[in-house]
Amino acid sequence: MKITIGGFDGMHLAHMELIEKSDAYLVIEKNSTLTPYFDRIEYSSKMLDLLKLNKIKHLSKDEFIDILKSYHIRKIIIGFDFRFGKNRSGGIDDLKKAFEVEIIDEIKLKTIGVHSNNIRNFIKNNEIKKANQFLGHFYKIKGIQIKGQGLGNKEFLPTINLNLIHNYTLPNGVFITKTNGLNSITFIGNRSTDENFAIETHILMENEKWKMENEKLINIEFLEFIRNNRKFNNLKELKNEILQDKEKALKYFEKRQHQIKQH
């Protein structure tokens, strides 16, 4: 069996290069914040197994190799910078003593290395389109639907409020999104109304809102950044800005639909 090993946080373009060459992938889970735990299965149908870093970080390089041998591996496919064992003492030469090894060189986009740290920085800086390019898919977070302030229905736009199920890397501001596959607009940050942190998403498709009524698990995919979060002087000012955000999102999806029809 051919297997690849790594953190695979993000399941980005470089990760997929490794996975596509393998029969299975072994994840060293280190509190991932892009694609935590078994979120990864959404991006590949290959077999997945997961080892928690805090359970194996004390192992010597030889002890770690013994774990790998239990998988009946014929060949290991790894990135150029792969290290393992206590204090990162093991490297490619150690693996070659026990297995056939294929090394994949660094993958770059426009001279920038495709690495999870770079993608996390893009997201934190609201560079969503760039993050998606490096991921090779839309960045996604997941949460459980919770009760919100109730102001949306009364004063602004009705929203679905989220409590995250993992510690995801988060942008901050207003974004064009897909919520459980439906066109939406999403706010992340401290609300202007009460200063509390919130993740709120509004479904743009009026005739599709009913689909979300009984949904507990909510997936939000980020398509494009609209604006930064800011403080508003009053509710009227906030409402006007929200309506402008909605109009930008509607135009985005209208343009996108037109491009799809042309192709």
C-alpha cells in the first residue's frame, strides 16, 4: 500500500498532490484550525486514519517507524520538509531505511509556497479569494444553529446564528458565502449592537429559507470579502450598510449565474 503522512490542515493544493498519489493518508492531528479532524473526508475519497500529535509526540523516530510498519506500507509519499519523532529527530533518510520513499517538492502559486500557515494568514487578513486559490476549494467552517438576539427579524435581516464545533481560523467582517449550499451573506465579529462576538448568516434566496428551519449543523463556505467590521452610530446607519452588503452579494451571485450560463 502507498501511504502519505502529514498534518493535512487545509487539504490544500499541495496536500492533494500527495494524497492523489497515495492509496491512503495518515493524518498527524495537531489541533488543526482549517480542516480539523474528519472534516478532511469531504475533500478526498481515499482512506484516512488519524493519529493525535499529543499521543505520539513523545515517541522516538524508531518507535514512530514501528507504528508505520503496522500499516503494511510498501511506499511512503511525503513532502520535502517532513519530520517526525520526538523533537523532530527523524527525517527522510530514516524513512528510506524502512520503506520506499517518494518526495514531493514544494508547490508554489505565484512564487508563494502552498502552506497551511500562509492560508491561515490570508484568512485572518480577509484575503478570502487568495485563501481559496491556495486551498483549491472554498474555505469552510461548521457550527450548530443557536438562538440569536432576535434583532435581525425585527430591525434588519433574519439571520442564522452559529456556535462553532471546532476552533476554526476565522476572518472578520462581512462576506459573500454559501450556507448549507444556499446563497448567503455572513457576518463574523463583534456586533455593533451589543459588542458581543457573533457568527450570523443571512440566506439570500427567499424561497429557500424554509430549508434551514430544522437544520442543526450549519456549513458556511466563504466566496468573497465584502467589507471590514466597524462601529455604527445608530441602528439606521447599520441597517443601511447591511442592505448595501446584501445588494453587493445579490449582484455577485447574479453575475456568477450569468457566467455559468455562458459556459
